[in-house]
Amino acid sequence: MPTLLETLAKLAEFVNAPALVQMLSVLLEAEPGALGDFDGLRDIAEYSALVNRQVDAVASRPGTFEPGRSYFFGHPAPD
């Protein structure tokens, strides 16, 4: 997520920036929600905080990812 958020912060005015917003929504929300709202591009810092809260919420669910660990296609990256 950090890489996507950094890219979004740099390219918020880029014509394809809404595609990143949609990717974040698909990755982190079971149903379309606030992360898929393109208005989040108006305040990148606030949107990034929302994404990070959702990352923490998903990671805290039993059987999901460990915060701070890298994953590739749902599997832990080698240390």
C-alpha cells in the first residue's frame, strides 16, 4: 500500500489517478465504499490516512496479513 499511496500523492492530477483509487478500493473493501470515492483525490493526506486505517482494519482480522510484513500475491515474502 505505501507504494500505491506514494504514487497517488505524486500523480493525483494525472488523468489515470482515479484508476489507483479504484485499485485501492478493490484491494481493501469487500464492497465499494469510501476508498473508491474520487473526491479523496482532493486531499491526498486525508485519503492516505483513510487507506491506512482500512489496511490496519483488514490486517487485524484473524487469518489475514501481519502488519509491516511484505506479501506477494497473498503469500508472505521471503525474509
